Amino acid sequence: MVCPSAVKAGEVGARSAVVSWKSPSVAFSRYRVTYQTAGEEAKEVILDSTVTEYKLTGLFSMSKYTVLVQGEREGQYTSIVTTEFITGKLRFPFPTECSQELLNGALQSGEVDLYPEGKEGKAVRVYCDMETEGGGWTVFQRRMNGKTDFFRTWSDYTNGFGKLSEEFWLGNELLHNLTSMGPVSLRVDLRSGNDTAYAHYSSFTIDSEDKHYAIQVSGYTGTAGDSMRYHNGRPFSTRDKEPHPLGIHCARAYMGGWWYKNCYKTNLNGLYGTNSNNQGVVWIDWKGKDSSIPFTEMKFRPARISVTAHG
């Protein structure tokens, strides 16, 4: 049986490459492309007979890949035609935050491994928003469906909890480490039905555990209103620990872990879906105290970042 010909790899980068081939005069019903690098499982894609090139993505940098291409006709595959290529070097082989991963060429939002020390070692899994306002955001909080309990202990909030693909809190210790690397900005995205709003803060830092993970936040712009300003300088509080109470135990009263004061103007870790007793997921300057916001996302990136918006 006649095989595809002139199989080659082009546009080879650190994480992607385009494989192309020429179709023979005999029509195929489909193509099978298989690719693999040493130590990893082979991946396979089935393509329509009209396709003569395919972009491989999610590749490992500085790795040799072997690609196998076969045509299929009447239930039989042709002999294998192969090509090889070596991916390039990443700009940041061990990214410390999502903006570096963006500069590595990762343009889609999703889970990635970061290396807080900037070198080979223990990685931490995070969710990167690569689309909002040019991308490069490390997401550290999300509420979206009420499946995750946010009325938790100091230890839970220190270490993080939840699922990165759904609702989660990244963890105060990691948040402190990542926001202490240099000037960082904060973005908060809010959505209720068809209504959306955001708050952007040009300066954002979380202090160490010795300082009770206090928040330092300033420089507001946006459409949601400056509810976070009320909490500036306040320590983090949970149901089992309130470092500097000003009155009632706010974390217990309002069912979350947060930088409470007396008690809040925003409480994004409150009780999901509750529109009574001021215990919901709240941003007062946008929807008031008695409207629990269905979707929230908090994220940060370097304050001095140059990215081109692509979504």
C-alpha cells in the first residue's frame, strides 16, 4: 500500500512542533499520528484524510521526539513513516510564577508546575489564567459551585485546599512566598449572572506566618469598588484562630477564613449561596451585604509585566 511521504517537523519550539506530510495519489480514509519522547508514554491522534499537518503541543523542552505517520484505507494501515526532532530550550526552565510560564509560550489557561526556588526541586501545582488582561496570573482563590467547604482551620488555610479545576484556596504559606519575590499586583474577578466586575490593585503582598499572613494591598482601579482597602494591614483569621480581634470573632460569625477587621467590606471565602445574615460570598461595594456572589477568582502577577493581550 502506498504510504504518506515527505514527513517532516517544522516550527519547532520548546513546547510545540508542526508535523506535515504529503498525501499519495491513493485516497486514505484517515491518518494516525503517534509521537513519543524517551521515558514518556506515546500519544496518538487520528486525523481526517484531508489533513496533511498537525501541531503537537504540550511537549517537553530540550527533548528528542519520534513521530510516526500512517495512512488508513479500508481498515488497513500503511507502513510507518517517521521523522524526528528536538524541542528547544525554555526561557524559564523552572518558572516561579505564571507570567514566566506565559513567556515560555503557554497561552492556554490551566494547571502548571511552578518552582518557587527558580531551580530544579520540589514543584507546586497551580492554576494559571493566561487570558485575562494579557494573562500571566497565578490564581489563588476560586468560588464557583459551593462544592468546597471554606469554613476551615488555620492549618487548612496555611496549606491550601480544594481542586485547582474547581474551587480552591492555594495556601497562605505559598501565597506569602510567591508574593514576596518582588512587586506584585492583585486582580479580583466577580460574576453574578450576566453581571461582571473586577478590582485591580497595583500593590499586593501577604506577610509571613509570624505576622499572621497579614494582607498589604493598595492602588485600586476597576469596576467592583474598592472593598479591599478596608482590610489593608489586617491579619488572616480562621474559625480556630483570630490573631487581633476588634470585637466579635468574625471568622466564626461570617463562616470563612479572611483578613477580617470589624468585620468586613468583602468576604469572598464566606458561606456559598447564602443571601441572609451577611454570611455569603460578599463584595459590598458591588452587590451589597445580602447578595452572595456565585463566581469569584483572586489572582496575582508581577506588577511590572509587559504582555500582549490575546483574549
